[in-house]
Amino acid sequence: MTKRVTAVAMISTSKFDSPPPRSFGPLSMSVATLSPATFDASEQATTAFAPSGETFARSHGRVCDRANSKWSPAKVLRAAMADSDRFVVQLDYVDSKGKRTRRTVSPIRFAASDRFLGLCLCREEPRQFHLSRCSNFQLLDADDVIMPVEMVELD
């Protein structure tokens, strides 16, 4: 985690007389928003799933099993957002034309109370997903997923 903060710090303090333009995306964030304390808090949030005395990696499979059987869709999405290197979400989605598909998504953030932004690993593009059109959320181990993931038609 420290390497990422260092890389951003070097970029943001390089030869720019003014802050970089907004088109740089994450590079335009201030170093303060990417401080190690921020990463420590997110790491603590994800390691909180592991029982005491057990590393998160060992409890990883149990986290997915517990999430898929007991967690609400919002909690599954939040877990994947908090640790996008370890988790992705598989869900059934009905698009605006009524076509049902099973997709694998790496959620990024909630766009509003009724939808979220995520990287669709089937289309390899960022997409906006309406929660009312999603069902059968499953938390998956990201190490088991290789892009592009096949989009399965359910109808």
C-alpha cells in the first residue's frame, strides 16, 4: 500500500506549477486523500472479516461463503468495493431492453441510492448498474476471474 502512495506523491509534486488537470482522474487527487492512514482504515475494514488469529488470506474462502449465504446485496457490493484486489461480484442483470444476463463486475462506487458504477469484466468497460435490475449477488475470489469473462445469457 505504501508504494501506491509514494507513486502518487511523486507525480503530484513533479514539475507541475499548478495542480494537474481533472482529466488525469486519480492523479488529480491530493496526496492527503491517499494518505497511509486512509489505506490502513480500509485494510482494517477488510481484515475485520477474518476471525482473530487468522490471516485474511486464510479466511478468504469463508468470507465468500458467508457473504453469499447471509449478506445483503449492498453489503456484498461494499465488501467488493473495499477490497477490489481480492473480490468481484457475479450477478444476474436485466438490461433496459429486458435481456437477462449473468455478469461479473468489479464494483467501484455507488452512483446513487438505486445504482452503482462498476467495471463489467464481460464487456471490459465501466458500466452503471441499477440495483432494481440486479439479482443473485455472489462474492467471488478475484484471483479466480480472468478477463474477459463470458457473459451468459439467461433467457
